Amino acid sequence: MASNIHPELEIYDTTLRDGAQQEGISLTVSDKLRIASLLDSLGVHYIEGGWPGALPKDNEFFSRAKTELSLSNSQLTAFGSTRRPSRRVETDPQLRHLLEAETEVICIVGKSWDYHVREALRCDLDEGIRMAAESVEYLKSKGRRVFFDAEHFFDGYRTNPSYALAVITAAWEAGAERLVLCDTNGGVLPTEINRVIDVLGRSLPMDALGVHFHNDAGCAVASSLDAAAQGVRQVQGCINGYGERTGNADLSTVIPDLVLKMGAPVLDTQRLSQISSISHHIAEVVNITLDPHRPYVGASAFTHKAGLHTSALARRPDAYEHTRPDLVGNITRMVISEQAGRAAVIRRAAAVGLTVDQESAASVLERVKEMEHRGYQFEAADGSFELLIRRTLGLHQDLFSAEGFSVSIHRDDGHGDVVSHAEVVVDVAGEHHRTTGTGVGPVHALDQALRSSLIAAFPQLERLRLVDYRVRVLDSSDGTKATVRVLIETSDGTTSWGTVGVHPNIIEASWEALSDGLTVGLLRLGATDTT
């Protein structure tokens, strides 16, 4: 399959334009500049910045990009449409905005499906061809490189192949460098796409062809890889598969597949090893949690749970992994659950500097099974599991003990303010400390009160902060009496760990997860029992 891959295959990223059309994504200009810098670090060949003239935000982006964006590896591209029907290119406002963006490369979209030309543009087919050709020719005359996105190409080719081919041929003869075949509705299967590309390659140079797939049928990645194997010059998509409806081809999967599975030199190994961190960083900027099960870049992409897998991996790292996780900047993880084996326990313990023998590992597993039966879950609670190992080994880790706590919530109906107050009594080195805290919620108030009790004995607390808090009701049929599971993630600014608490009372479950989270952090920062 890899033998026909173009030696200069290009990656064209449209996260800032097509990806930003995903429901729930709203990027500021600063967000777009930051993402563009990250994509440049990754090394994609082209970054589509947006549609100048369509949105004031995109106008500002291209204006600021001239002075604020310094690209080393990528070329910034402006996106727009062909001229409007019955308008001269010299007076078309869309083409004027594209030129004002001052990018060397411009990508314009044109209709290649006769149905859309008649029903959406409401013009005849000959005018549709002229719009494509004249727009490309005009932009070329202004010294720009031009890519032509043939919208709905595969649907158009199915119903009227001669017209779809006439549109892209006109764009090619007018000077377009790339003819990008778009499956805009995302419903065409790879078998049909392969057949069409094979036919086109007999009348147009494969060196000029590109592809742009949406994922409505779940085939965008597969179609992109198949097209690359046939020799197209350019593959378009979005980091993390962002995009309208079900998204675009996911470049976080396409790029590693091209490099690691198909031998395509689209990125060197150093840049490929950044793809996981850049994928997660962009997810933070767009404020959508990255699916942990995404291939290559997801937190669970190289995570193992079953005892059979973890036992084999302890002997042969490649036994249950299709590629080395470090090649894409990820790591092997072994989560602890009732399905885990002793090898997973031993390996997890070693990761935090603890030595566990086979007998102790078996004891830990029995304890895990018992606690998971009660509702605990250790897959995302590596901190709680570390404490469980320490207890099993007889290592003292109780830096403090809770004597009691109380929480109250005050609502000011006049102003609508809700304030939580907490009081905790803890024993530190044989001394009782009673402190109070105020917060936006009861867990925040507990956190503040507990810190006040401990900070004198453990100044390392200054480095610890809560970064995530999640609650799950384990049996909703019990209504408000249901047992809940609380997961808290704590960070020291460099690494993070999860802790879990389970109880019918949500505050008690939260206290367990909170206090364990701080204990793990203090132990990792070198705190010792003060008794």
C-alpha cells in the first residue's frame, strides 16, 4: 500500500476554520494564534487560518498574524470561496478580502456538484465552471498560490461525473496547484473514493490531487490513508478530529498512521513525538476534554487493565502494543482493577519507588477486589492505590488523622450569594488543630480548612492544588440515599494523581478523596510522619 505514497505528501490542517465549526468550540483570536503556533511546532505543511471577510474575528486573526505569528515550519493559508455568480472577479468582495489577508497561499472552495450549482447558487452549470476558473486565474495574477477545494466532489461525481471533472479541470488549467476532492457530507465509503481517485489519476496528474474527508460515516481516517496510498499530494484534516457534525479526518491519527504504518515522511520522528502533548494542549485551548480512548494520543491509548495483558507486558513490552508509545509522545500505563494481575501491581508500585513481592501483590489484589465490590475504582485513582500498597506493606503514611469536621452552607437570598463554611479538627504530631475555611462550595471550604491545619507542619502544601472533582452516583434507584463515588485529581504543578472516596454521604466521600490526595502529594514531596 505504501509504495505509491507521494514522496512530498503534504498535511493541510484546517482546525482553525473547519474544526472551529464544531458545536461547543468558540475560539478567540488569541486562541487561534496559540493553536497556530502549536501546529507549526508539530510541523504540518499548511495551516488554514480562517475565512477573511466572513467573520470579524478572522479579519483580526490575519491582521495580527502578520506581526504576532512567526511560523518556522508551516505556511499560513487564507480560505474563501470563488466569486459570486454574475459578478466580475475584480469587484468581488470575497476575493478582495482574501488578497487583503496577505497570505502566499489561498484556498478557495467551489461547487462541483451540479445539484448545488442549480439549487444553492441558482445559476447554470457553465457559470459554475467559469466561477472556478476565473477566481483561480485572478488570484494567480495577483501573485498568490491557489488551492481549489472541490466541495461535494464525490457526491457530484456520482450523479454527474462529466460536470464534476469539468470543474476541477477548469481550476487546474487556470493555475490551481492543488485540486482537493472533498467528501463534504462525509457519507462516501473508501471503496468508492478509491475508484474515483483511480479514474481521475488517468486524466489529471496525481501530483495535483488532495483530499478532504468528513467523518459522518466513520471512514474519514481510512479514506485519507487510502487516498495517500494511491499517491495524492495533500491530505486535509483537523487535530483531534474537530469539525462540524461528526468532525473531520483526525490528523492526530492520520499523521502517526502515515509515518509509522505507511512510511510516509510527513513528519520527522522528533516532531511526531510531540503529537500527544500538542493534541492535549489544543484540547485545553478549545476547552473540550480529549477522549482518553483516541488512538495514539489518548491517555488510554497504551493503557492495560486485564491481568493477561499486564503479565505479558511485564516480560515483553510489545506483546499487546501495536507500536512504541514514546514514538508519539505517549506512555504505557497499567491501571489497577479487579481484573488486574500481580505483574501490574508490582510494576505500578515500582513506578512510585516501592518494592512489592508476589505475596504482597496478591494481598493488594484481594483488597482491590473487595473495595471495588463496594464501589471504589482505582483506574483513575492511582494516588489511592499507592496508599493501598503502602498500607499492605506496613509503611506508615498517616501524616495526620481527622478527629472530625462540619460543613455549613449559607445562602443570602437578597444577593443570591451562596457561601460554604467548614470546620475541621485534625491531629498532627499529637496536637489537635481546629481550623475553619470558607469556599465557593463545601469541598472547597474543607480544602481551605484542612490546609490551615497542616500548613505549619507541612509547608509543601503550597505546591499542591486540586485540578478536578467528579462525582458519580453508583445506584440511582436509591434516590438521595444512593452511594456516591468521588474522584479528585491533585497536582504539584508537574505531575498529578487521582484519589477516590465512596460513601452514601457525598461530603464524607469527598473528604476521603481530598485528604488522601493531599497525603499522596506530601509523601511524594518528601514529607514524613511528624510524630
